[in-house]
Amino acid sequence: MSHTVLVCDDAIFMRTMVGDILTQAGFEVIGEAETGVQAVEKYQQLRPDLVTMDIVMPDMGGIDAVREICKLDPNAKVLMCSAMGQQALVVEAIQAGAKDFVVKPFQPSRVLEAVQRVLA
Amino acid sequence: MNTLEYAELFLSESREHVTAVNQALLELERDAEGPRAGACVDEIFRAVHTIKGMAATMGYAVVTELSHELETVLDRARRRELTIDSTVIDILLRAADSLERLVELAVAGREGELDIASLVADLRSLRPMVETAEWSISGLAAANASGGLAVRVRLASDAPLRSVRAMLILKAVGKIAEITSTLPSAADLEADRFDGVLTIQCTGDAPRAEIERVVRAAGDVTTVEFLDATTPAPQPSAPIIERVEPAPVMDEGGVRVAAGRGRHVRIDVRRLDKLMNLAGELIVARGRLLQLASDAGDHALEETVRLSSRLITELRDEITASRMVPVSNVFDRFPRVVRDAARALGKRVDFSIEGRDIELDRSMLDDIADSIVHLLRNAVDHGIEMPEQRVAAGKPAIGNLVLSATRDRSAIVIRVTDDGRGIDRDRVLARAKRDGIIDASKSDLSEDELLRLLARPGFSTAEQVTEVSGRGVGVDAVYTRVRALGGAMNIRSVPGQGATMSIRLPLTLAVVRSLLARVSDEMYAIPLAHVNETIELTPDIVRTVKGKEVVLARDEVLPLIRLRRLVGLPHYAPASAIDLEQVVIIDVGDRRAGLVIDELTGQEEIVVKQFDAVRDGPPFFGGATLLGDGRPCLIVDVSSLL
């Protein structure tokens, strides 16, 4: 059975891209979220195997969303998606409970490697 | 890029940084409160930080450790938590010394040979007692002894946000073992002060394989090494740089671009040597081409050849210029040398350098550096008096020592001048008489004779052997070296007022001014630096002593060497009775001889081409050259004749 994924990003472009990469690799994207609040709600509702989480989102940022999700599910597997130069935020996200990170611009191979690590 | 080139780059850059550290430390020592003090500390900090980064990347654990300790102290000074006093300066200078040596040792794979434990202890005494995240080799040993483990992890160089990756690794390791410390510290990682090599000390029962597994699982890891207390330094065969190619042969000169260094390229000096040789050949070919073109009588051809001829000359000049570096590259190390010598002897010396921007051939500058150190130490040790003696003699208590470089036509003159007691001619004279070197009736010494005596191996008038200038090694070693470089040396000394040692060096090694000598119909070049004078070989000056031919030249009896005989040519057959052979008086240091040739045909700047001597062939030729007319010409290696 393929793994299920929740893709969280405020940009459709990024959601589509991440979705494509994961779908082509055999994952099943079962939900998308545009804000942190949505991300937490959808997580509770869908209980995906994996969450990809943008850091900067309106209405609760990615880091707070990670914190909330990990409160709901200490074993939640969240992969942070960061832009260059967001080192401090990535650190914070990891302290909040994120399992790994990828840096934009995304290279499919790197995204998939990170996903494998998170799910391992 | 391969490991060797990285190491060379590491070495040359680290040397520069150590020099910068020393300079800034000396400036700081002169004025720790002044307006430049802050900038000095910053500069030292940056230099040490850079060395640390490079060393960690190369896997040089001891260099990394020492620079880390040094950096910690400097960071405190930067934040004004540490007052710079003479104790601090002393410790920092010692640290700079050790760092300098360690850098060399590390590249040779022998950094374990220098024990820095007491130095590290001193450095640590300069910082507050409460410390987090301690890290050291001795710490590693302790961790090992107590069943702990030290793991060194290298991250892929292209991995994004490597410091965050390192934190993930720490997190993963932290789940199965207790981390006692890390390098860089967690704080450094958070601040992104990380160069891709993470060292973790941990304790616990987790087997190595399990630790390695979780480290690798964290991603972007290229190597995982477990450091043992017995082998703190990485094995030479260990992968020092990711994806290295097999070690290359030494003689492959490469061109390297130093990252972040503006518009400069580092070029292996061997490559410049090759370029210089090629330019030399071009010049010879040009000569023949010019001749042919003019013979052909084709105007257009002649014009074109003339144009390329000018270009070739320009090319040669540019290549010569590219080998030149400012003497400050080497001279800037010397203030430290002088300071240490003066301190060790309890003397006070004001040292200055003049002509730092004067340029000299890179290889020559490297070759002469040790000799200058000798002269400087000699001046401090034997020249400049103790402060109280100076005051008693009516001089300022602080001695004056000047190192200067000046350009003089096609030569560079380097002078070491002190205002000390001067060379004691009477003592040199007495010593020379006692040793039977000069006639007992002689009452005075010219400066030439003085130099010749001082340049004798082992001849020294120093009353005691001192730590600073050692036993009698000095002038003779310098003299030999200078001559070997095709240079000349001079001494001027005024009793009670000081002495000046001058070294005169050709601008570049690749071109040598030579006397051209003909023997039969063959041409030989004799480097002018070794030519004392030439005289005619009249029968009355030749004697035979114990079956060997000697020549009488200016009341001296010198061995006679017939080049003809050496190269296996038949006996000299003069065209007429007045057609005499010539004797070239050659010398190296104080060894002299007369070299007999048929005729001197002139002087020429020749481009030395090293050649592979024929096995078992005559050893007395040091290279070959092509003369302007295209004829080959062997270069006499004077030192092997004597």
C-alpha cells in the first residue's frame, strides 16, 4: 500500500510541484492545505503518513503548525520545505518536531531522499 | 582538485594567516590600549578562524584543536572580557608558533608529533572556569578510556543547510547515546558556524555500527569515522576530501584558483619555471629566424619576423615579472624572529623593514629567507649590546636594526644594518692567526678579508654558544647560499658603530650572467658569480706540486684544472707562440681554483635549461643553454669542480 501525504503550502505552484514529485514516485496525495490552521485540521482529519510543510504561510506559520501537529500525534512525520536563507527557521522547526527538511528550489531526487528518511 | 593540491593550498594560505597573526600580535604587544588594538584582535581572530575551518575540513585534528582553543581566547578578547597583558601576549605568541609548526607537520601527516597539552592548558587558563561543550583530543582520549566514543562525521559538500543537517544528526545520535560534547558546539551550529565536519563525543552502550547507521540515516553524510585515543590524527590514507582522485605524482605543476581571493590565481612555481624555459627557447629560435628572414631578402617576411620578435621579448619579460613577489611575503615573518631573539638575550631592539614592496623571484626569495634569519639573529646576538653596555657607550639603550631591500639595476640588494658594537677585527685577526689561516705578521684586515675569514666554515668569534645564533654557523652558511644563488655578499663594519651585511642577488634565477669560454671549437658558460678574475697562463706561473699542477695567482697557490682534459679533448695547440691559454679563477666560498680554457669570447645572459645528465657522465656541468647563434653550450657547475 502506498504512503499517504498531506501537502501544505500557500502557493498552488509549489503544492502542484511537490504533489507531482510524490505522485510520480508512487505516493498518494490525500490532501492539501494553504495555511497552518488548515494543515492542523487536515492532519487531524486525514492522519497521513507524511506531511510536507512550508515554513512561511498565512494564518499560523509552518513552525507553529508542526508544533500543534506533534501535540496531536507525537509520531507525526513532518518534512519541512524551506527557502534558502531560512536556516534559523528550519532549526526552530526541527526543535518543534519536524523530522527533516528540503531546500527550495526542489530537486526531485532530494525531496524523495528526504521523504524516505522521514518514513524510515 | 585533488588531496595534494588541497594540502598545498591549505599550507600556503595557513602560512599567510600565521604571518598575519604574528604581525598583529606584535602590533598589539607594542600598544594594547591603542586605537588599532581592536582591529588587531579582530584580524587575529579571523585568521585563526580561517585556519581552523580549513584544518577541520582537511581532517587535521590537532591544528583544529589548537586553533579552536586560540579562537576561544580571542573571542573573549574581542568581547573585551580579557585584558591583553604581556602574559596573554606571550601565550598567544607561543600558540602562534605552535600553530605554524603544526600546519607544516599536519600536511606531512605528522601533526601528532607536537604535544600541545601544556599550551592548551595555558590558553584555557585565560578563559573563565565555567565552560560548556568542551572538546579536545585529550577529551577524546578520556572519553575513550571511560568507554566513550568519538565520532567524526563529514557531510556532503553540496548538502544544503549543513548545520541544520548536523543538528539532525545530533538529534538522532542523542536518541541512542548520551552526547557529552560536540565540535562545533550546538551554539556554533545554530549560528551556522560549520564547515561540514562534525565531531561528536558520546557515551552509552550503543554499538558503533548502530551509531553509524543512525548518523547515515540522517542524510547527506559522506563518511563516518570513529576516532580512537591512540590515533587522534587521521590516517594519511583516510579520505581527506570527498571524492578524491588517487594521489598524483609530485612533479605535476597545477594551476589553482584560490577561492574568494579576488582576481588572483595561484600558480605552481614549477609551472612558471617551465614557461620561463619555453620563453628562453623561443628567444633562441627567434635569433635564427631573424637570420633566415634577413638572408631570404623577403621584406614582408622580415617585417613579420621582427614583429613576432618584439612580442617574444615582451612575453619573456611578462613571464619574468610573473615570478616576482614582494619581499614582504617573507620579510613580514622577521619582526617575530627579532623580537624572540632579543627577548631571549635580554636585549632591546627596534626593528624596521624598508623596501617591503621590492620584488624578487619567488624561488630565490624562499631560498634566501633562512640566510636573512641568520644575519638578523647574528646582529641581535653579536652586534647589538646589552642595554646597560649601550648606555655606558653613550648610545640609546634600544638598539636599532634595519632590514632593507633595494633595487639596483638588474639586482636586488638586501641589507641587514645594526648600530651595535661592530665586528671586532682584532679578535677575528687573532683567531685567524691562531688557526694559522693568515700570516702572523698581518696587522689589519680589509673588509674583503674580514668577510673571507668569517665565511670560513666554523669560524666564529662568539665567546659562548648562545641559543639564539648557535655555534659558529652563520656567515659561512649565508655566504655559501648567496653564492649558490648567483649573488654576492659584502660586510661593512665600524667598531662601536655597527655593521652592515649586504647580499646582492640577481633578479631571477632562470637567467644567469655568464662568461663564455671556448675550448677547441666547443663553447662553455661559466656563471659570473663564481668568477673571481681571469689571467693569462704564462709558463712562469705554473708549478707542479706533488705531481699536481698548480697556478700562482696573486701570491696564492691554486689547483689548476684544465677543462680540455676534463672533457677529453686533445692537448692545446696554439696558433702562435703568443697565443696563450687563459685561466679563470673560480671560487665557491673560500675554495678557489684556476680553470684553464682556450679563449674567453664574451659575456651573455643565458637561460639555464636543466638537463638530465647522462648516467655516469661528467658531473661538472649544471645545465645547458643555447647561445644566440643557436649553438649549444654547457654550463660549468663551478661548485662540483672545487
